[in-house]
Amino acid sequence: MEVRSTPGYLELLEKRGVPFAKASELAQQALSAHNAEETPLFAMDIERKALAQRWE
């Protein structure tokens, strides 16, 4: 996955005094946590549908 910032986002960070590196680090942590939680659930859903031979 590739995540890019927009000029508006960068302006907002600057206005709030948040360094881009810190915002990037926190976003990466949130994304990693989300993926760790959701990926196994998604895989189980695919397996369940494959075993039932149905795709919706």
C-alpha cells in the first residue's frame, strides 16, 4: 500500500505544529494495527466462502 499526503494535509500539520515525520509515524502505527486485526478476519471470510463454494 502506498500512502501519499496532500498539500492541504501538509498545511494542516504545519498550522498545528505537527512534524510530518511524527504524523507519518503515527499513521504507520495505526495502519499496521488495523492490518494486524483485519487481515486474519478477511482471510477467514475468504476461506469460509471457498469452503462453502459461494462468492457474494
